[in-house]
Amino acid sequence: MPEFIVEWLNQNDIFTAMTLMEYWDGLVTTVHLVFLSLIIGLVVAVPLAILRTVKNPFVSGPIWLYTYLFRGTPLLIQLYIIYYGVAQIHGIQDSFWWEIFREPLYPALLAFTLNTAAYTTEIIRGAIVATPHGEIEAAKAYGMNWFLRMRRIILPSAARRAVQAYANEVIFMLHASAIASVVTIVDLTGAARNIYSRFYAPFEAFIFVALCYMALTFLLVFAFRKLEKRLLRHQRPVSS
């Protein structure tokens, strides 16, 4: 085989390996960003949802305002405000916080966390409010206090009702994470943009990334179906 053909094949192998490595790094960044924002958002949302059900407007009012603002504005705008707005806060560039927020990953993580926490708060609140009154009365009859009722009766019951809606929120956050590339984060979409600009192949670059998002979505759907079956196993008929 002529040497120039061998060199051309070797160069193609190198380009292919570099391209796949860039996609892999983007996939890791996407999963890392989405996973952290969902975990932190869920931890924040559970107590906010409980407080959201309190009848005192001074307690539930600020939480309602927070959820209203973050559910009523686009995630992209929230990301821009946090990414570009933090640098405008007086004195922050002279503090240790600037070492954190100068990296685009952390403003994006903060924006995604606040956004998903707002949606998750309302999902869990709705599930808590929908708890059958009979279950609460039965718990009171057993002498359970408010904390024990919430921990052993209301929250487990709400989790079973909220799992489907929360699955949609997780998938939404996975798809919405594509906007992270607008603040120079090289996630899956950012990797596709880099490869497109390098090889001028938009269809190959973005179709491959679309397939990656589809594969991740199918994995999430499968995992939540398994979780839903496990949480609702008590409703299955008992085989004789």
C-alpha cells in the first residue's frame, strides 16, 4: 500500500479518536452537571415543599414567590443573569467567591439547581396536598405527632404520587442542560459545536449528539419505570 494512503488512514484514525474523546468528555460534563443539579435541587425542594404547605403566608409566601419567578422565566435568561450578573456584584472579584464563580461550571450549576428546585418544590407540594385525609387521620389516631406523620406517612405517600411528574422534570433538565454550552461549557452540545466548526459537518455532529441524548433519556425512562413499580408494588394483586 502506498505510504501516502497509510499516512491518510493513520491521520483519520487520530481524528476519529480525538472526536470520540471530545464527545466522551462532553457526555461526562453533561451527566455531571445534570446529576449534581438534580441531587442538590431535590435536597432543597423537599423542605421547601413542606414549608409551602404551611398556612402561614409569611412562611409559604416567599417560597411561592421563588417558585413563581423561576418557573415563570426561561432557564436561559436565569443562566445569563447568574453567569454575567455575579461578576457585577460589588467586591465579589476581590473575594474568595470569585475563584468559584469565575469558572462557568458553577454559575451553570447554580442556575440549574435553582430552576429544578422550583419545579420539584411544586411537584412535591402537590403530592403532599393530595395525601388522602383518611391516612392523616389514621396517623393521628395512632398518636403520631406532626414530624412522625410527615416522615412515615405523608412523604412516602407523596413520593409514590410524585415519581411520574418528577421523572418528566429529570428528563427536562437533561434536555435543558444543552444551553450550558452558551456560557463556554463544553458539554455534549458544546462538543458538537466544536466538531462542527472544525470539520464543517453539522448533520453528523448534531445527529450523533441527538442520539446520545435519546440514549440517556431511554435509560432514565427505564430507571424511573423500575422505581415506580417498586414504589407501587403494594398495589399489585397478590398471586394465590
